Amino acid sequence: MTTPWGALALTRFPEDPRDRLRAWDASDEYLLAHLAEQDVPLSGTVVVVGDRWGALVTALAAHRPTQITDSWLAQEATRANLARHGVEPGAVRLLTTQDPPPARIDVLLVRVPKSLALLEDQLLRLAPSVHEGTVVVGTGMVREIHTSTLELFGRILGPTRTSLAKRKARLIFCTPEPSVERPANPWPYTYTLPDGVGAVSGSTVVNHAGVFCADRLDIGTRFFLAHLPGERGPRRVVDLGCGNGVVGTAVALANPEAEVLFVDESFQAVASAEATFKANGVPGHAEFRVGDGMAGVPAGSVDLVLNNPPFHSHQATTDATAWRMFTGARRALRPGGELWVVGNRHLGYHVKLRRLFGNSEVVASDPKFVVLRAVRR
């Protein structure tokens, strides 16, 4: 990536030489060019929110910025990109969306997230640290910035306008008004599951902002809940890509002897899963881990993996995440252990499972979804 301060060699995480997706886009370049052209003072506290793979903080590392991200993968990519460019450890402060933000912010740079709810939550968390002199600039591709995006900036921080589009990217300029009357933060959001969804019927769900289907049970998960395996006894179970933890909580409620590991790369998701589990007084043992899928889970240590894999990476449609999840599950499963997957029928996960496991069985299907079972031989 070419920046006003030189060229940077950047990669995503985990690094894969076959991956053609870049670790930056035109909106990152547009923002950095604006900072240089307008000679924006960067001597104070610089905070970068939603930096996808660390491109922004790597370029601005000399100004010792703080990065705030919901993505464990983005945080690891940032560490790798900083190290690649010889940035000393600690020069960039790495925070998650669950951490308290800096008490004072002089420059706030916001990479607009896909989730409007996550943007709302983060702006409300950051607003008390913003002052009249804070420079606030958002950035994103044109397709990511909507009227609702600008309304959020205006309602929470102050008057907002946009730049002209350049290479399908746009900037957002906001003039903070600390005296503006802000709404209360509605996150995390709590709701009660309906009847007819198995062991979790009537249970409480807690969703932090940005977690998939934050205000209701999505139809894919509902279908999965109706067809979960019914084995009982002491089993090591992984809710892989756990989201708000409804699937793993259902297993724990149905089988108190189960030991459930909730895993997701989203800090918001794992916080939601833990809150959901605790809100329902679930018996048994559970572990909550933010990380890259099954990485770190010992080989041959798991009896059952339950998975609803994502098929998007930001705006890109890709099966790379699903393939990595399936591969990690196979390694972690003991002989005879099972991977159960729910997904849209058109995604063709049965082909990948047969290639990897040598088998794949349809447990249930309807016109939209399919539940598949693969056994580790």
C-alpha cells in the first residue's frame, strides 16, 4: 500500500500466499492521503476504530496511535504488520471493543463497520472522550456509507458531512459538539427465545452490538437447534463461531455433563456467549475463548463440533473461513468424533466435508438450509 509516509507491505491473518484479498482498500488510502494533505496534527491521542487488518495504525505508527477492534484476526494481523515494519512493541496500543477507550481523544479515525449497531455502540462509548477540538474522520467504501451512517455520527457526535467519492471510497467529516444530548446506549440487547426451539426455549439471549441477528433468533440457528445431536454424558463440545452462544447453551442445558467451549474471533460475540450462558444459570462447565477457530485446541481432544460458518469476510464472499474451520475441527476431533454444520443449501458444504473427512451425511434439510454430519475416522 502506498501512503504519504512510504510504501507498506501488508498481509491479512492468517497469512496465506494464495489469498488474493488485500489487507487494505481505497478507503484506507483516501483517509491517509487526507491526513497528510490537510496536515492534521497527530501529536495528541490518536484513536483508530475498526482498522480492518492494521493498515491505518501501521502507517501512523510513528504517532503512537491506539487501535480499537472487534476482530481477533485483525488484531493479530496488526501485530504481524507492525513487526514486519520494525515498529517497536508498545508503540501502538491495541484495545478491543470490550475495553474502556482512552479518556481523551484528539484525533478519532473510524473505519465504518458493516454493522450499524457496532458503529452506534462504539460512537456512544467514545463520545465522552471527544472534545470540541477533536478531529473526527470516518472512511469507507461508498457502498458501506449510508444515510443512516451519517445520521449516527450526527446524532452522537455532532454535525456531519461527506467528501466527494474517490475510487469508490468516501470520507466522513464530523464536528464534535460535546454538549449534544446523546441517547442512552441500548447495547447489550437482551431478548427471550420463543417456545419450540428445544432445550433453550424461553431462555434469555444477550447480544452485544455487532453480533449476528442481535434482536431475534435467525432462521438458520432455529433450524440447527431443532436438529442438534441428542447424545448425553461427559462430552467435550465446541460451539465454533459461537456468536451469541445460543447453540452451545442449548447443548449445556440438554446435557449438564457436557463441557462446552465457545469460540469466536469476535470479542463482542464471545462476550455475548458468556453473558447468555450466565444469564440462564446453566449447570456444568464452559470455557469462552477469542481466537482463530480451533487453533490452540489440542488434537484429538473433542467429541463434537457444532458450526454455522460465515461465508463473508467484510464485503468479500469467500469460503476460506469455512474451510479453515472444517480443517481445524477435523484435527481437534477424536476418532469417532463428529462435526455438525448448518448452512445455506447452495453453499455446497457437503463437497468440502467429503473431501476432508471422506464422508458427509445429511441430517436434515429444508428448501433453504441443510444440517450436515461428518465423522472423524
